[in-house]
Amino acid sequence: MTRPALDAVSGSRTRPLDGKRIVLTRPLAQARDFETRVLALGGEPVLAPAIEVVPPHTWTIPDAALRRVGTYDWVAFTSANAAHAVVERADAIGVERNAIRARRLAVVGPATATTVSAQLRVPDFVPSTHTAEALARELVDVENARVLLPRGDLADDTLPVALRSRGAFVDEVVVYRTVPGDGVATIVAGVRDGSIDALLFASASAVRFVAEAIAADVGGGHRDNTPNHAMGEPVAACLGPITAEAARAAGFERVVIADGTAQNELIDRVALWFAQLESQRGGSS
């Protein structure tokens, strides 16, 4: 969501996040200019990582795949985390980056493309819409092709199943694990006491970890202490439809979706949501 669209709604209200506590659930390494941007819009930024990216339990299978990377026709990346992990591990075990660059490279969307471009080269393929389904449907020269699919441990099987149905030979290798981050407790406490106005989610796994922790907290009887702040009250601002679907399934009642894949678009989208809400309240007064 662009700032012109935000300004069109907010009018003279240049700080649409005034008094709003905005929580970013991404790992700290991915926070970028979150605090600066939220402060500029009048909000209170809170960094509370709901996920942490850690190495797999074993590198045996990924290492074997990397050492024979020259036998693959495609290497398909569905996240920036996967791209980072592959390059770092290749460097660690002495596999030349040029061996990976020599393969045809596919990515799920522009955020992953940016990482792959920086660490390897410009990808050969990006689908028209930034989902695993579109990548599986639109990837060219798939029949009888060998595809290396480095991924996280929580990724679903949508992409490999679809590629195999088109005749590809797919090797899935787990190159990172996603575990709950140390910000989950902060998020649960904020939801419990009603001090969080918006949660910014960039992945379905972050939504799930938060939802599970909130459910456990509610099970402990905390909701009785704060009946006016049920789980559905904070706005869940989500990057992409898959994350938004996870938020709705988890019970968040107010879900907004960023049109693109950039974090700043997510911040502007939640700012627009609050600006529109303020405009509606002003119009009804």
C-alpha cells in the first residue's frame, strides 16, 4: 500500500498510528526500518519475534544435495530464509556458488527474488502471483526435470506434489527449522491486557505460534481477568493471502492484507486501516 493512498484517506492526519501500539512478529534480523517507519506515522513500535529460524537437526541430506547440485535442472526457492540457508551452507562445505548459479533458479515472489539476486544472480523465473500454487502451475520445462527444493520444516507439500504431478523429479531438503521466538510471551501479555493494537505477520508460522500461545494462555484462565480483550481484537496485518488465511483460521476477527510483499507496504496498510476507521468515526459523529 503506497503512501499516496494513505494520505488520501488520512487527509490532514499525517500520523494515523497516533496512540497505537504496533507489534512486528518477524525475527529481529528482518526488522529493517520498522521502528523508524512506525514512529513517523505516530505509532509505538514493538519488536517481538514470534519465530526464530534455526538450522536443521542434521545437514546430511541437504549437504548431499548441494554437492550434486550440478545434476539439477532447477533450484526453486520459496522463501528468503531458504536462499540464505542454502548459500551459507554451500559456503561452509565448499560448494561453489557458481555451481548453484549455473542452475535455472525459480523463486516464489519478489522478496525471495531480491535475496537470490543479491547472493546468487537474478532468478530465471518468478510466477505471476506470488504463491506456491502459481509457481507449481507456471514453472516451465518441468516434465522430466530434476528440481531441488530447499525449504523449511513447516512448509506444506503443495509445491512438490504439484510439480511431481507435472512430471518433475523433486528432491525436498530441509535447510532450516522455524521455532517459536522469544517475543511470543510479550505478544501474549499484550493481547491479554489489551495493549496491542496491531500484530504484523509475515508468515503463517508466526500466526500459528502466536495463536497456540494465546490458546494456552486462555486455557490457563487469563481471559477471565480481561473479558474485553479477546483474541480477535488486535488487527492482524498480514503479508499475503496465505498468512491472512492462517490468521482468520486462528480466530483473528480483524484481518488486513498487504497488496505486495514488502514490509513497508504492510506498515502502510495497517496505517491506512486505522486512518479509515478514524475517518468513519468522524463521519458518524
